[in-house]
Amino acid sequence: MEHNTFEDAVDAWGDLVYRFALTRLQNREDAEDVFQNTFLKLLEYTEWEHWEKDHVRAWLVRIAMSECADVGRRRGRQSFLTEDDLARLTEEPVPADQTEVWDQVADLDEPDRSIVYLHYGEGYSLKEIAQMLGITYGNCRVILHRARKKLREELAGRETAERRRHGRIQEISEYREKHSCAGRT
């Protein structure tokens, strides 16, 4: 196995665990707690050193998922991702048009949010995600399909509402202009 020391495991999968927790919890401090607790559990469990690297990665994601659920239950609160958090998630500045999409992803329920993030944010295949989350490939595919449909509907709804709002503003401006000019002549 390539990653048979604790330091190698943190180097290889630390960013994945942190970004996964940040996506789920939407709070930097909580994500750091999950990161720490996940790797403490890895340190305490000695058998992992003999596993294949894919098995270690899947185990870490499952532990991080469990830790996120624990944090959510303990804290009972939800906060929103900031622009800085989004930039940190992707490790590059987030274009304005993508910010809206990631805001919608953050509003998805679990496991939709995790699957969308792992697939599009981290680039994992559905087969890998299914293994990490302990679900079937077919179930993972269905969840991703439904999540994409929800995102499309939400984004289309926002776009339509924005167009309607812009149209109303235009109508009001034209009405005011017409009536203010008509009163002067």
C-alpha cells in the first residue's frame, strides 16, 4: 500500500475530508472539528495500515459522514457558506455564476448534497462514491439524477423569477416615463 503511515494518510486525504465536512456542515470550525476527529479515529484504529488505499479513503469518508451527523445533532444549527468557504472548497476563486449553483447544492438534503459534491467538487466516479457511502451504484446514480433535476428546477425558477422581476421594473419605468412626459405636454 502506498499510504501506510498516518502522515501519508493525512497528506493524501486530509483535503478531501475537510472539504467534504465543510460542504456538509457549511461551517469552517465544525469542518475542522470533523477533520480532527476523523483522523484521530484513524490513528486509534491500527488495522487500517494494511488496507488498500481505496478502502482507507472510503473508510475516512464514512467516518467523516458520521462525525458530521454527530456535529449536526450536537449543535442543532445550520449556517451558510461564505464566498471564502466556497473558494476554499474548490481551492480557486468561484466565478459568480457558479456561486449560485453551489449555494443551491448547499441547500440540498443529504445524501444528495454529499453525492453532488463528491462527484462534481472532488471528481469521484459514481462507483467510488457508492463504495465510500456504503450504498449501491444504482442508488447513487438515482440520487445524483434526482439531485441534478432539483438543481435545474431551482436554478430555472430563480432565472424565471429574475426575468419577471426585471420585466416588471422595465414596465414600471416605461409607465413612469410615459406618464411623466404626458403630463408635461
